[in-house]
Amino acid sequence: MALKRHRLCQRRKALGYSQERLADMLRVERSTVVRWENAETDPQPWHRARIAAALRVTLEQLDDMLVDVSVAAHRGQAVKDMERHPVSAAARPDLLNGLRTFLSTYLTDSARPTPSLPEVRHAVGRAHSLYQRASYTSTARLIPDVLSQATALSGNATGIHRSSSFRLLAAAYIAASKLAAKVGDGEATLLTADRAATAARLADDQALAAVASYQAACGLMRQPGRSAEAEQVVRTSIGALASAGPVSDPDLLSAQGALLLLAAVKAAGQGDTKQAGAFLTSAERLATTLGSDRNRLWTGFGPTNVIIHTVSAAVRAGNPGQAMEIGTRLDTSRLPTVLVGRRAQVHVDLAAAALMSSGDRSISVLHLLEAERVAAEMVHANMQARTLLLDLLSKERRAVTPGLRPLAERAGLLA
């Protein structure tokens, strides 16, 4: 039975490297690369940093590629039921197995030592960093333990540490909610956002509660028939923050700005471009007050993020020309370095715009390929990107889009 590290192999191909080329870069024999890809041997520890650098992935992502070994399948075999169930085919529910197990376990392990506040703070920060770097598999693997640590800490905290521990619990659930939203699971998104909101209220942290409400709206938007509820959550949260008057606290500014951007994209999707523009203008004012592209409470909010959401709003409003025109002027290098996923998301939106504008599937595929180049797991896990791929595959013309089928294989949509 032939085995293959498909993701390792496909990442090499995505960067245009032959086995010989990669071997030269790593100063090893081609046969060594072949054995790594065929899961016959594992790279030695001193090779791994160089492999990760060559493939432009993190060490965590490389580790995930190395442990992801499967039976080599016949080329061109379509994923089962793709045409009958395009939504389920696009989703990656398997990424949330660990999170779902944690959410269904209501009794904690009382024998487990309570972690310290710095330990939990580090773990929560790492989970958010991995997510923002688009290391979704690593995030999914880490999240259950982070939630367990934060839960244990908050359950035993007293005195001056109580608020800090619940603040970390809220932040941990927000990370889990972001991952669930990315892979398209509305129920898990909403449940984790609700738990984040409860913890934020116990910590008396208005900014974190606002970020939790943002995630709750994302969860509602991903469930059939609950769009109006999502809109109500967003508008109520924006109103509550605005009623407090002008603020200078960067966390509150960022939380309010993130909500305004979500409201803008939602209004655009409903065809209300005037309201969407008003929300974007309000967000731009807050970004100007904030002063620069920042990442407070892991929102990534700032002037560049406002422009990114202007592109998203144009796509959802059915104005692909506007989206592509803005996209050509967008400089994502201004974003904080950690926001790899946010940079890649721009290309997913532009792929949708290209397909909508002229039906130019070749340009759409090129943008998805660029999203994959920027963030190795973007197309593999992102619900929007995978849905686009399924649409492209349904009307594939191989002469026009030669890169489509290999991209779909790397995304796991074709075996």
C-alpha cells in the first residue's frame, strides 16, 4: 500500500519547485526528498527549519504536513457527493473535532494542576497568533488544551487575579470562535462566542464583550434564516459602544471598528450600498483616531483593514469592478506581520470579484493560487475559498485553467 504526504508534496508544487530544486535548496539528495514525501523517512530536526523556510510555512505547519500521511489515491478522483452536497464538500468540519469534544465535556479534571496566569496568557496568545498566521490545523490542535487551561484558571482564581483569568477565558473562546467561523460551522461559532461573552462580562471587559458579540454575529450569519438576528446583534453592539461617547482606548476603538466593518459587509450583501458606505466611513474615522494598523484584541483593525473590508463589501454588493480597482491599490504590507491570513483573504475576495466581473476563471484561479502562496492553509481551510474552487471545478476548462485541478487537489477537494 503506497503512502504519501500529500500536503507536503503539494506545497512544494504550489511554489513551483521540482523535487530536484527543493533538494538543491536544502543541500540533500533528491532521493531524500522523495523518501520524505513518500513517508518512508522523517526529516531530521536540523533539516526542519530549512524545509519550513524553503516552503514558506511555519514549523507548526510543517509538523502538520509531516504527520498528515494518507494512502496515495488515483489522480482525478472527485470528492464524494461534491455535486450533490457542495456546502458540505466545501466545509472542513474535521478541523473542529477536538473543539467539539471539549465543548461536550462539562466536568473538568479536578486532578489537573491549575496553570499559572502567565502560562495561560502565553497559550492564549499563541492560539491567536497561529490563527492569524493561517496555521489553522495547528490552531485546531491547540485550542482544546488552551480552553482547558483557561477554564481551570478561571475556576480557581480569586482576588485580584479573578478578572484577569476571566479575561483570558474570554480571549480563548474568541480564538475558538474565529476558527469555527473560518471553516463555516455556525453553531460552534455561536456557542463559543456566547461563552466568550459570558466570561468577558465576568471580567467586566466591555471591549472583549464587543469582540465576542462580533463573533456571535458571525455565527448567526453562517446559519440559515438567522441573518436578521446577526444584524440585530451587530447594530445593538455598535449602539451600546457609541452611546458611551467618544473613546480613546485602543481596545474599544478596535472592537467598535471591527463591528462597523462587519456591519458594512453585511449591509453590502443586502444591497444597501448607502448604509454600507456609512459604516465604512465611520470605521475609517475610528481607524484615523487609532492612528495606524494595529492588532488590539487580535482584531487587526486599522486603516488598511478598512480598505480590505471595502473590497469585501464591494464583492458582496455585486460591484466586482470596484473591488478589483481598490484591490490594485491596496498595500497589505502595512498590516502587522502576524496578519498572514488577512493578506491572503484579499486574494480570495479578488478571486470572487474576477469570477463575478467577467467570468474570467483564469484570473480567479490566479488569485486563489496567490492566496495559497501567501498562506499555505488558506485554500485548504477557508470556506469561501473552497466554495469558489467547487464553483470553478463545476465548469472547468482545463486549457484555460491548468492550475485549477492541482490547486483543488491540494485543498483536498480532489484526491
